[in-house]
Amino acid sequence: MDSPDMDTCRKSLELQQVQVEIEKNSSLQQDNNIVRSQWVLNAPEPPSPWRVVADSVGKSFSQCRERFSSLRDQPCYTLLLSLLQGIFPILGWGRNYTVAKFRNDFLAGLTIASLCIPQSIGYATLAHLDPQYGLYTSVVPPLIYAVMGTSREIAIGPVAVVSLLLSSMVQKLVDPTTDPLGYTKLILLATLFAGIFQTAFGLFRLGFLVDFLSHAAIVGFVAGAAIVIGLQQLKGLLGITHFTTKTDIISVMKAVWESFHDPWNPRNFILGCSFLVFILTTRILGKKKKKLFWLASISPLVSVIVSTLAVFLTRADKNGVKIVKHVKGGLNPSSIHLLDFNNPYVGDVAKIGLVVAVVALTESVAVGRSFASIKGYQLDGNKEMVSIGFTNVIGSFTSCYVATGSFSRTAVNYAAGCETLVSNIVMAITVMISLQFLTKLLYYTPTAIIASVILSALPGLIDINKAYKIWKVDKLDFLACSGAFFGVLFASVEIGLLVAVIISFAKIVIISIRPGTETLGKLPGTDLFCDVYQYPMSVKVPGVVIIRVKSALLCFANANFVRERIIKWVTQEESEGDLKNSRVTIQLIVIDTSNLVNIDTSGIASLEELHKSLSSHGKQLAIANPRWQVIHKLKVSNFIDKIGGRVFLTVEEAVGCKTEC
Amino acid sequence: MDSPDMDTCRKSLELQQVQVEIEKNSSLQQDNNIVRSQWVLNAPEPPSPWRVVADSVGKSFSQCRERFSSLRDQPCYTLLLSLLQGIFPILGWGRNYTVAKFRNDFLAGLTIASLCIPQSIGYATLAHLDPQYGLYTSVVPPLIYAVMGTSREIAIGPVAVVSLLLSSMVQKLVDPTTDPLGYTKLILLATLFAGIFQTAFGLFRLGFLVDFLSHAAIVGFVAGAAIVIGLQQLKGLLGITHFTTKTDIISVMKAVWESFHDPWNPRNFILGCSFLVFILTTRILGKKKKKLFWLASISPLVSVIVSTLAVFLTRADKNGVKIVKHVKGGLNPSSIHLLDFNNPYVGDVAKIGLVVAVVALTESVAVGRSFASIKGYQLDGNKEMVSIGFTNVIGSFTSCYVATGSFSRTAVNYAAGCETLVSNIVMAITVMISLQFLTKLLYYTPTAIIASVILSALPGLIDINKAYKIWKVDKLDFLACSGAFFGVLFASVEIGLLVAVIISFAKIVIISIRPGTETLGKLPGTDLFCDVYQYPMSVKVPGVVIIRVKSALLCFANANFVRERIIKWVTQEESEGDLKNSRVTIQLIVIDTSNLVNIDTSGIASLEELHKSLSSHGKQLAIANPRWQVIHKLKVSNFIDKIGGRVFLTVEEAVGCKTEC
């Protein structure tokens, strides 16, 4: 094979081939470049904003029509069933419901009911309502949600954060101690408004409103709220009679400090703490050994029963142990007559309803989504909002205050092995039975035990690990997180929310109006051009500055800034060359617009100014890889002609045009 | 050469070579891919936000120190000179000033002075001030700016839009007809505040505030203001005595309509219109023949002189022709005693000062920039702001109201061949001489002529061509433009400004919270993947969905939306395959993150959820071309490990991993 003859033949052939290839390549390359530039320049016209909106509306419409026409051929009752099934998903999954599933749901339902009863009483107290309102809210809303909801794990009922938010906002209008009926009326009205807003959000597909609270803000907000809720429990735990209505840490600590000056009874504290230790111990045991999970689940109920019995037997209430006393028995009464729209505060209550609607939905959607993604199904956010909203509207007619998906009970529901929303129905019926027959037994329940049940749920809400992760990943997000945390802690719940939203949006606006710029170099062995700092192995092309703007928009708010930056980069490159005693003249500036999604007339005007001032110094401007909207607008505004058509598909090709210039 | 022997030899060799190459290539390709993935993963850590801020501060500091240390070796007086030259650029360019330059500047100065005198009187009337205040404002500000400014063409003085804005805002506080002195005091105070704000913007480098008015909004705003100013001139042109103080078109037309009911004198109208026709004719002539440019420039002054003489000789003022009457002669008096900070309106006036400061700077910077880019030099925006601000502060001490760069006079200055700011000095001295000696001659000048001089400048402000271009290029920009236009026309100047700013910012926020997504296909003959709609020749890869998000941020406001969109794309691809009766299972989803500049914890959480729900359906997720911040954050949050390290430098390589999956 390797005879000298063959060798010469091969070498001469190889040389010949290489030469031909080079020639072919370079002419091909040039042809290719021209063809590709034409691809860029002759792209079809992008749809106008009106077209986009019209298309989107048309699509929804045609989807509806398609669905309707596919149903039209079917008999009338199928059509009705399909419609009903859309509104009440239970009609769908209910038909495949089995006894095995019911056994699991039944056990899960009893488990969450045992947690739900003491929590409901505690949260109602947190909302400055009578205890039975908490229990009412655990009856009707779970039943409504069970037939309308799309999640399979959510446990509906009163939740801590919403109770706190409601009471802290409504008590500014009416004092709950002097006018409890007026206060209750406003709470019910706020519930109605919250329900109406939530339904409207779902119907008008305004789900994005829930996204305005960023992940980081929620972590900070929930942690702050947990501490505030914990501080509120000091009233029950210490058996304090005169407590502050404010929620910030300073007012509460002052009230606690002042309470020590009165002769105080340590029995409440000892009772509460010992059961808190019991509940927390069973929880730790339950986490370590999965088999003992049931112990953790029923320990709150066990604590309530044991402590109630103990107080009843020892008559400890006569020795200063505070008890729940009268809980009104019987099922939810109608509350339609309490909804008074002629109230002077109706406007304020509507605003409160809006804030509460968003916060409640945020919690519920976040809870629903996280469990749905574990089980691998998709939650329809808009449908969820309609269900929760409808739940609250009906709730406001039946003496319930704002209900939503509870994080702690949903987690217990999932861990107890629930299969469908039937567990919610089981829970509601259990609470219903308790309301009908067991409220008298709750008379001797010490308030310290209710406080300790609530306190035991709080550590799960303060997620230091997550906060640390946020700090590690994104410092600005951590700022929003701690802003929400300290806002809730030191000012009020609403201010905490406001701080978080403002910091989050300020971030978006700042990044839009002050985008970074980066210079690109060629990655060795490739045609790719990347940020020279991100890829230190990349090599700058002499005589060419390649710049990319770190923004999706070149618009009025950043166009001049970007223009000035680009000119700075060019002068900097030239002066760096001067320092190295090698005079470099930049002949070509390539703007890599690959991440520029859109440009407006201010952006184009600023590019034109840039071109003018560069060409007055004998420098050329080229555009690489413009996106659809950008190339269209540059074409329409004649900018392409002004820069001599130097538009290329890749940076590589744009740099290649230097020799031609 | 092409003997049969050679041919066989070549063929066998070629085959051999091709085989070797293929083997080498595929193993090389794999090695390369691994190396490149390592490049992506092992990028150096990006600077933290604190580092970026600290670096930027440090850089400015070290620049200062460098400049200082380079000066330290030089004698003391050079240092002082350099410092002074920084503040007063005239000391720099003044040393190269020649007689030839002076000749050009002198002629340009006289030209703008001839336009300036009638305009100043008219603008002062527009601002509801006595005529001499307009002339005062054409004396001191140009002199100050001439020694401090960095532009070479700007002509400083009172301008129409600012006069209108000032009067429309200040007359809400004090009525200029009943309390002219109190009104003048407030105007001077507003001027001082505007100057202070402008200086502060420059010193604290807040130049971006000027960018908040987008190019499109300015076009609409100026056009609306021009019409409003034109309507105000109807008072002078028709000789109306009782006129409205409101500026919107409906109030003005009503006032004009009512004036026709009184017996009215058409002489004013005929006089004004005939001179307006004269001025416009000379302007059209001047545009057609460059040699007749001087005719257009002096026609306003000629009109004033001719009409004044005519009225004086015929005593037409006794026959109902309204005249300017008394203009107080003498140079600018001090107005420090008029600046009253104990005024009850001082807070409102400060707000007015802020608005006026921004609008005045917007006009001046826009004018300066456009002429600087024609002449090919760079304007320092921050330095400009300090100069204009200082000009107004001094102006408020010397009976001047807010001055800024005038568009019409700057254009005339440039066309008249000015070389430096000396033309401003010439103009100021000319106006000074007029104030001292010629005010008595202005007594008989008809107000209709002043109105026609102002009216003749307005057509240049209504730029229908530009508005049409904006409509063609960007429909949303046009919305901002027409919002500003109609806001000014039908409501008030401030509301027009507000509408424009709100529409402009709403655009940025909407694009951030509702970004588009696009699927990519491979461009034939390249390794590139592009939007399949932009490049219809691109080919989709079967079994793979490649998605790019049209946003620079994946953050709390859009993360859930994007996640839902991506899942929609995947199901859509699969159902499209079903329609074609060819069952396609998507195995791999590639997210091209090349235009994603940053991501926050909500974005990462949503990617994690996406990964979970995709992998529960047996689909894989891969990331292509992540930017610096994005790859860093994905690494820190362990997301890379969760998706099995499927991070690639290019989409091509990411698609290649499908076979491995």
C-alpha cells in the first residue's frame, strides 16, 4: 500500500485536491454568505400587533367552535354532560371512583379533620372572629371545591396568613372588640369581594396577577407572617387579657412585656408548652419513621382531647387557665342578610377583598402546582381561580370567611395518601358532625392548646434553607425576600407585600433601562462568538469590535445609554491598543443583535446616530443575526440601506465583511 | 494526468480518505462536544451585583485620580487652567479662535437675533409675562451657556413649549391677570427650581430621566403643543380681548367663537395674515434656493419693522389694530428679591420646576445631539445638563424665565454657518442693545405680527412624515405618539406628557410579563437553528422541540407563563403529528437560552417544575448556550445536576444528545 509510487501519487493528488477545495470553498463561502444575507433580508413580514391579538382571539374562538362542533353530532344529554363536566370535574373522575380509592380518601379525610378542628378555631381567633366561624369555613368551602376544583390534593379551609391579613386590614375600619357584629359583617363582605375578584381573574384569564408576588417575596412574606402569627399566639399561650391589636413585633413585644407587670399565671404557659413539645416530638418521630406518620397527624387532636379532659376534671379554669368557653353549635347559618352594600366602608372593603384575593390565590395556586408537578399532572390556573372564587362567594352567603388551599393540611393530606378531593368531603362531614354534636365538649379546651397547635405548624413556614438558597443564587431576589420579611415584621402585613412587589418590579425596570453590554471574541475551533469574560479562551478579532447588548429591547429607555456605551467600548479598545504601543484602528463595529427581540423608533434613531458618528470617523457598522421584528423594522425605516446593507446571519460572516470594507 | 491508472489510484485513495475522515470526525466531534460543554460549565464566576457597583464607582474614582496624577507633575497654574477649562470649555476652544471664524459667527449671531427679538416677545406673551421678560431671557442665558456649554450650534433662549407648559401650570396657582407680580414671582421661583434640578441631574449623572420621554412621545407631544401654541396666537391674530386661560382646543375654539359675537375688527387679521404669507413665502424661497437663505432669516425682522412703521405712520392703532405698547427698556434688573421661599405654593412650584426641567432638557439635548451627530462630535449629556441648569439658576437671579436650546433658532444658526457659541454672544449683545435703545420703537408693533412670527415657526414642529414613519415602523410607538398628541390637544400639556410616559412604560412591562416563545428549525447547509417563521426554509428536527423565549429575563413575572407555553408547544407538536397520522413522540425539549441574560429564583423554580412534569412523561430537557449569569445560577441551584448535565454550547450539540438519551 505504501509503495513510493503510491506515495508520490497520493501527495500530488492531495495537494491538487486541497487547492481545488480552497478555491471552491472560498467561492462557495462567498456565494453562501450572499445567500444567507438574503435569507435575513427577505424574511416574511412578521405579524403586526393587531394580527397577533386578532389571531389569539380567533384561536380561542375556533377552539370553542371546534369543541362545540365535535359535540353537535352527539345527543343532547352528552352535550349537557360535557358542559357540566367542564364546570364540575367531579362528574368526570367520579365515574371511575372505586372503593379502594375511597378507603384511602376516608383515612386522609379523617387525618386532616383532626388537624383542621383546632387550627380552624385558632385561625378564627387570629382573624378576631368567634371560634365557630373557623369551623364554618371548614365545612362549606371544601364541599364546593370538591365538586369544582381540578387539584387532587389541596385541602381547603381557613389559613393563617389570610386570617392575619384580613384582621389587620379590617380592624382599621371597625374595632372588633367594641363592635364585633359590624366587624364580622365587613369580614363577610370582604370575603364576597375576594370571591368575585378571584372568579373574575379566572374568567378574564388574569392569572398573571398571581405572578406579581415573586417566589422570593413569598418566602420572605410567609416567614415574616409566621413569626407575626407566632407572636399573636403569645396571647393564648401566656393567657394575656390586654393585648395589642397591632401586628408588628415591637408593639407585640411591648404588650407582652407590660403583661408581666400584672400578676400573671404561669399555668397557661406550662400547659401550652408541654403540649407543644409533645406535638413537635411526634412530628419529628413521624418524619424519621414513616410508620409513625399517623402519630404526628393525630397528635394535635389528642392534645386537644387530653388537655380538655384534664381541665374539665381538675376544674383548672378556676385557677386561671384560660379556656375557649362557648362555641356556638349547629351548622352554618345563612349570612346573606349580613352582607350590607350600603356600608360607608364598602370601597375600602373592596380594596381589602382585592388584596386578600391575590394573596389567597397565590398560596392556593403555589400549593396546588407543587403537588401537581410531583404527581405529574397539569393544573389549569384560570380554572383553579374560578373554583376558589366561587367557593368564597358561596362561603360569604353561609357565614364563612376567606378560604383557600392550606399548605400544612395539603401536605398532611398528601402524606396520608389521599387519592381525590373526596378526602375534602370526608373532612367537611367530620367538621359538620363536630359542629352539630361536639361543640359543647370544646367548652373546656384551654386556649393555650389552640395556640400550641398553631405554633406547631409555623416552623414549616419559615424556610431558612430556601432563603439561603435565594441568597446564594440571586442577591437582588434576596433583597425582595428580606424586604418582605422585615416589612411584615416591623411595619404591617400590607406594607410587607407592597415592599416585595415594588422591589421585584424595580428590578425589571432597572435591568431594562440600564442594560449591560459585552464584547465578543471567537471561540477557538468554532465559528462561534461569545462573551470574552464568560469564555476566557475566546480570541478578539483585531480591528473589529463585536458588541452585544444584554437586553431584549432597544427602546427609548435605554437607546441613548447603549449608544454611549458602544462608543465607549470603541474608544477603550483603541486606547488599550495605544497602551500596548500597537496603534489599533477599529475599522468595523459589529452589533450582535441575536438577543434583541424588538426595537422601537427611539432605538432606530439611536442606531442611526451611532452610524453617523462612527462613519464620520471612518468606521463601519454591521448588524449580525437580527430577529424577526428587528430586521423588519430596520428594513422599513431604511436603516439597512444607510449602513450599506451590512446585515449578516452570523457574527462570523459580519466579521468577514471587514476585508471588503 | 487523467490516465486510467491515476484514476483508480485516486478513487481508492479517496474512499480510504473519506472513511478515515468520517471516523476521525465522529470521534473528534464527540471529544469536541465534551470539551465545549466543559467550557460552558466551567466558566469563571460572574461578578456579583455588589462587585459591579463597586467596580463602577472604583473606575470613576481611579479615572479621577489618574487625571489628577497626570496633572500633578505640571505647574500649579496649568492645573488651575485645566480645571477651569473643564468647567468653562470656552477657555479651550477660545484659544484657537480666528478672525475668519468670528466673521461667520457674527453673521449667524445677527441672523438669529433678528429672529429672536419677535419670538422672545411672543413667547413671553404665551407665558403670560410682560414682553421684556422674553428679551431678558435672550440676554443672560446665552452668555452663560456660551462659556459653559459643549455644543457648538445650540441657540439658547425662551422656547415655545416650555413657555406654554410654565403658564399652563403656574396659572393654576396664581391668576396672571389679577396678580401679575405674584405670578411673575412664581415663574422666577420655578425657573430657579428647574435650574437646580437640571444641575443636580447632571452632577448625579441622572441623564436617563431625559430618556423617559421616548422619541415617538416627543413627536406627538411637540406636534400637539404646536397646535395649542398656534391656537393661543389666535388671540393676537384676531385681536381678541377676552380670551380663555385654558389651553385645550375645545375651550380655545369656544372663546374664539364667542369673540365673533362682539363687533370685531378684521384689520388685525388681515395685517397678521398678509405678513404670515410673506414670511412663509420667503422661507419656501430660502429652502428652494440656498442663496436666498438670508431672505428667510431676516423676513421676521423685516415684517416687524415694516408693520411697525406702517402702524406708526397711519396711526392704525386708533382704528382697532392692537399694538404691543409699552415694553420696559433697560438691561435685566436683579430679581433676587422676587424669589420668595416662604410662598405657600413653594412645594407645587418645586414640582412644576421638576417637570419643566425635564421637558426643557429633553428639547435641548435632542437639539444638541442631532446637530452634534451631523458635525460628527460627541455631546456629553451630563455636562450639558449642568450648563443648562447653571444657566437657569443665574437666569432666575436676573429676571429671566426658563431658557433652553431652541429648535427653530438652532436650525437657523446652523444654516447661517455658525462656527462656535460666539454666535450666541453676538445675539445676546444685539438683544441687549435693542433693550437699551430700541424698546421705544417696539411701541407701535402690532400684536398680530408677533403672532404671525410665532405661527410661522410652528409648521416645522408638526412632523407628519415622522409620525407616518413611526406608524410604519412600530404601531405601539405610534400609540404613545398619538396619546401624547391628543392628550395635549384635548386635555392639557401635563396630561399629554403623563399619557406618553405611561404608555411607553406599559409597553416595557407588558413585553416583560408576556414574552413570546418561538420554535426553532435548522437552516439548511448550516449548524444554525432559527425561528421557523422568520426563516421558512428552516427544517424542524423530528422528535425534538427547540424553544426560545423572547425575553431577556426569566423572572417571577413571566416564569409560569413561559412554562405553560412550553408545555403547550410540546403537546401541539405531538397533536400535529397525530393529525398527519404519523405518531410523533417528542423525546427531547431543548431550550435555547442564548437571549436570556438573567434568571431569578422564580425562573429556576419554574424550570424545575417543567423538568419534573416533562420527565414524568418520559421526556428530556436540555439547555443550549446559557449566558454567564444564567449558567452560574443554574449551577449554584443544582439545576444542571437535576437535568443530568445536559447543557451545551450550541443547539446543534444539544440536539445531538437525543441519540444518547
